[in-house]
Amino acid sequence: MLRTLAERKDTRPCILFYGSKSREEILFREEIADFESALNLRVIHVLSDPEDDWEGDTGFLTPDLLDRELPETPGDYDYYICGPEPMMNLVERELGNRPIPLRQILSERFQIV
């Protein structure tokens, strides 16, 4: 999605919540950093097992983190959710508790075998 937005020079504001175990396990880290420069994109990395010098968010995506980072007018945006089932369940539940039309919440579920 980010590649397509960049190709189209899309200027819509985007927030990417990206959970990883450690800094080294952030897939496409350099490419995502490039998208932050090219797009109106803010990336919030959440590491479950961070290095000692990590200054970002730690643990897992939580309702408090969503409250802190999501826009004040949540119904003005579209939401794309993809990831492991526990995270998806939490985010879908939390978004469902906000004034967001269901048609603006899109999910892609996967299972790691």
C-alpha cells in the first residue's frame, strides 16, 4: 500500500503502527523510513523485546497507544488492519468502540504456519 501511495504521490496523512520483536526484526525498515520522507506518513514502531537503547514504544499495541496516536476525528479516515490474530482482535474491537463507520475498517487476516 505504501508503495502505491508513493507512486501516486498521495498526500493523505497516514499512520503505520508496526509491531516487531526487536529493531533487527523490523522488515523493510529502510524502505519504510524512505516512505516517511516521501509521504505524509508517521510510523510508530512497537517492539516487544527492544534493545536497551530503544526509546520508542514497547510491549504490544494497546488501547492506550491507539488513544494517544489516532486522530481526534477518527471517522474521517480509513483503517487497514493486517497482522496476527490477537493484534487484529484488539484493533478491530477498539476501532469498533469509536465513531468509525464499519465500511472504513478493512482487515486482512493471516496465520503463520
